[in-house]
Amino acid sequence: MTTQRTARPRHYLMCRPSHFTVTYQINPWMDPAKPTDTALAVLQWERLYALYQELGHTVELIDPVPGLPDMVYSANGATVLDDRVLVANFRHAERKDEAAAYQAWFEQRGYQVVHAARHTNEGEGDYLVAGDRILAGTGFRTDLAAHAEAEQVLGAPVVSLTLVDPRFYHLDTALAVLDDGEVMYYPGAFSPESREVLRELYPDALLAEEADAEVFGLNAVSDGRNVLLPETAGNLADRLADRGFTPIGVDLSELLKGGGSVKCCTLELRHAPAAPGGAR
Ligand code: ARG
């Protein structure tokens, strides 16, 4: 018998890719020599934005800043738990200025803590909230020292996981949280020690194959029932369906040229506070 899955309404923050292009290379997917189509990126992104709302979720927007083409990957801007926000501190110079934009966005909305990070961390790219714990990636972008800072600022225990394959440079390219206690991941992206940690924490996890991981199948967003993932990850979609989830394939081929897909474009806000003066 397949498990009945229940969706919980979510609250997301997204950034329209109005200035999207690939002019530098900070991950193996980016190739500045390959042309990008900003209008197509916007069109594909609009579909995802509409889809979330059709599914009953609330989506807020942060204004895109000219000259920050990667800002569309809003997952990297911060990590939010209740009314505590740990703002990103980007590894590469090309993205550093995004942090101020995210910091300002959260400050204007009356979050209790909006912490400018001391250590290098790339928000929900490397921090995935899974029930009561935070799964934290390191190896390429977020510093290991940042994990302790996250634990302190967000007030939840952090489990450190080491990424070893440069194609999967952020945790959210290798692992997705499907439900509070359920994840899917591609084992090959992790060090042997981290694979062991994951096996112990999630003995029933859905293990993805390389072919699905390679098309960013794990860069997925789940509301507990619907799982939005790249439409090219067909095998993974079938296996999610076997488990009672409703997979929904999305085409974000343009944004893949920057090394991101569904999850990268989606930052989850959890139990966000109402702003003083009703600014939200
Ligand atoms: N070009 C961006 C970078 O390399 C892509 C970020 C993708 N975001 C993510 N959450 N994995 O930083």
C-alpha cells in the first residue's frame, strides 16, 4: 500500500531572473561561452512561480539587482527558521553583493534576528531544514566553521555532510528533503563518512541514480506531497510516485546553464512574522 501524502502550505521567496546571464564560471555547469536567453529564463521561471501559487503556496519576491545574474537562485540568500534569519556570506566575489539585498529584505519585514554571517555560507544551497535538524553541506561553498554559527543563530542541531563531487557543489544539488523525516539523495556526491551518517539517519531514503542527479533531479522542492523537479529526471519522478508523492516535472533548462534548478530558485520562509505596519 502506498503512503497517503499530505501537502502543507508553504511560504517561499523567489527572485525573477530579469538580469540572468552567465558571464563568469564558479561551478562546472557554467560556461560563459554558451549563449543564454534571459527572456526564456524569465518565461520558465514564471511557470514555476505560477505553479507554486496554483498549489496553494504563498510566494514573495525580492527585487533582482542589475549586475547580480545569480540572484535568481534565491535559495542561496539565507536560511530561515521561524523568525530567525541567517543571511548568506558568499564564497565568490561575483555573488558577495547579493547578501546585502537579502539582509535588507529580511530587515524590512520584522524578523526578530537577521544575522549577517561571519563565516562563508550559501544559505539553503547548503542548509536544508529537515524536521528538527538542519542538514548542512560543506566541501565546496559553505565552510565547516559556518555550521556551528548556523546552529547557534538558528537554534537547531546541525548535521555536517561533506560533498566531494564538484558537479554537486551545493547540498541542494545532491539531496532533497521530501518530508520532515524523509529525504532523497545521490550517494556518490558525499564522502564515505557522510554516506554512513545519511544511512544511519535515513535508512529508508530514496537513493537517486547518477543519471537523475546529473540533470539536477535532486534540486527539488517538496510540500510533503507534490515534488517539483526537473522534467528530465524521469526515473526519479517514477520512484517518487511509487512512494505516494506527486512528482511535477518543470522545465528550467535556461537556469540550468547557471548550475541551478527548482530548489535553487526557491527559498523557504518558515512561520515568517507579520511585519510591523503590515509591510508584507
Ligand atoms: N551560479 C550559481 C552559483 O554557482 C548557482 C547557484 C545554484 N543554487 C543552489 N541553491 N544550488 O553559485
